[in-house]
Amino acid sequence: MSDSELLELAKAGDEDAFRNLVEPYRGSLYAHAYRMLGSAPDAEDAVQESLLNAWRGLVRFEGRSSLRSWLYRIATNASLKLIERRPKRVLPIDYGPPADPGDPLGEPLVEAVWIEPVADGRLGLDGGHASPAARYELRESVELAFIAALQYLPPRQRAVLILRDVLGFSAREAAEVLEATSASIDTALQRAHQTVDERLPEQDQQATLQTLDDADLRRVVDGYVDAWQRDDVDALAALLTEEAVFAMPPHATWFRGRDAIAEFVRAVPMAAGNRWRLVPTRANGQLAFGHYEWSEKRGAFVAHAIDVLTLRGDRIAEITAFMEPGAFARFGLPDELPEEG
């Protein structure tokens, strides 16, 4: 059926028609909410609320705007309401200064203040740009550095930048979504650019990955896996840039510099007796790994962290190890791996 036919059936109360109508937008709405909120579970909550509100309000949809714009308006408002009730999300490098590797790791922060990783498969990132008017590629717009930069914007500026520069909405369309004027949208976008541009690296991860051939990427992936699985500190250090960063949310502690990282890794995660298994995956448009730790009690390798790598050339500039075993299911990864196989 055409969208117009599905729309009429959905307005008449056909839930299957409604699901078929909105399903093509689910991935992009989830990505939109994730950019706004910096949290995969919060994004899921926003999408669920948005689709419920869309179903309840469908009879009032008159078609003056496109269905896409109407859905993004609902999703943006749902995200803005969540932002009012939940703290700003950050990465450890934005939370405090780097630690000395000789200091205790400290207890993880219990409050939900950390940006969380998201699996590429949830985000509908198949295309390059959402439209010719978009400033950022879709994959670039979910990278950790971009998500972290967005969180420094006031909520409505954040919405404006995403609508205009990521989704390619015109000033008029963005104004309709946010119930504002086109002039105010242009002003907000200009201010948002000033903040975000100051926080983004010179080269995004998509551009970096495109400079590397398959052999280069394989060396990074295989080298990272092998270093951890052999507890080889020197091999891991050789993969890092001189000023590399290693962070472990929900711990606020993080380290800067190859030597500091090597000292910490040698003393804690790669200390004698620790065993690891890694499974490559993709998160936030970046190289990532499901990181498993050996458990004698369970007789298996158990979910420990989702490691997301940020590259500079063919070296690792940042390792963000999200110590969230509950996130493994969102990546389609098992909770544990057998000792062999």
C-alpha cells in the first residue's frame, strides 16, 4: 500500500497499518533521540513515547507538513522533556582531570551522567547524508566526539543543529518542528556551530577510517585483540599515540599518555591471572569490541565492557571502555563466552 493508504487506515484505528507506516522511520528516530540524549536506553524511552504520542495524535495529522517532519517534531519534543528530567551526559575526559596511574581507581559513579555507546545496527546509518543540505554525514553525527560536543549545547540549540546540519531540514521546517521563527533558528544554529566546532577534532573518524586500507584496519583490530588476549602491555602500548586517552565509564578515572596507560594496564587489567576475550563489533560509527573477562566461578568469559576506539591515522588515540555488561544485549553480543571456541 502507499503511505497515503496506510495513513487513512491508521487514522481509522488499524494498528498494523500504523506500524507499517512508521517502521521505516524507527531507526532514524532512534538515532535522533540518541544524539539529543547521549544515552541508548533514554533514546529507546523517547522513541517509545514518541510513537505512542503519534498513534494517539494521528487523527489530528492534517498533512500540512510531511509525515517525516511530524514524527521528528514529536520525537524532538519527547527528547526535550527527557532532558529536563535527566542530567547532562558527558565522557570522563569532560568530567575531571586525568588521574595518576598509581592512584586507586575509585568507585564508579552511580548517577547516570555518562554518554553511552550505541550499536551501529540500531541507527539506520546506511546512507552518507540524510539530505544534500546536511552538513554532517550520518555516521559522523553519532561518533563519540560529536555526541559529547552536542551535550554542551542548550537543549533547543542541540535540536536546531541536529535538525538543520544532520537531517538537512530547512530553517522553515526546523521552525515548524520547534514552533519558532526561521530567524531564531538561524541565530541558534550560528551559536551552536561556535560551540560544537571548538570541541570537534580536526578529522572525524569516518575520514580517518577512509584513509586506511583493509590491511591497516586489520592490523589495528588484530593487534588490539591479540594484545589483550595475551596480556601484552607492550603490544597494546605500541598501538597507541603518544597522548592517547584511556577512560572507563562509569568510573570517573581516566588516563592520558601512552606511558600512564601502560602503567595502569600492567598493574590492574593485565595483572597476573586476568584473562580476556574480545569480539569485534561496531559502535557509534567506530571500531569497537565486546570485552569479556574470565570468571572462575562461572567457568566462562563474562561480559565486562564495550571498548570503543578512536583512531588517529593507524594508531589508537582513545580507548573508551564502557563498563556496562547490560549493554552487550543491545549489540547482539552474548553475556558470556565459553573458554574454548
